[in-house]
Amino acid sequence: MAIKLENYDKGIEELIKIVNTLEKEQLSLEKSIELYKKGMKLHKELVDILEKEEGRLFLFDEKAQDEEEKFVEKTLEDGQVSLEL
């Protein structure tokens, strides 16, 4: 179950539900371990999304003629930011 960026918020909500269930409910050891594993897998997928998206920057180009070209994606490398369009 790979999570896509569009579903990141849903993934966070699911992780919160898992944590709340583990903290508040009396579960069998088997069910607790199952939920823990699911939560850890979900956590890893969410971290992977953040790491993948880290360094992406969208700049607004008001000179662009086409609406789809108004946002220009720039990739940041080594912490360097260039705001030239």
C-alpha cells in the first residue's frame, strides 16, 4: 500500500487513529502488534514522501501566458536557492 502525495493527509489521519487506538483501547497483544506494524509501515511511507518532496519549490511566473505554466517547479540542490525565472 504505497501512499501518494495526494493522499498524505489521509495517511496522517490513519496514523493518528492507530496511535490513539494503541494508547486508549485495551487490545490483545496480537492486535497491538498488528496495529504497531501497520503504523510503522505507514510512518515509513509518509517519511519517504516527505524526503522525496524535500527540495522541491514551486515559483509563480506572472509572465507566463498559459495558466498551466504560471507555476514553475525548481529543484533545490545542496541547499542553494535560485529565484531566477
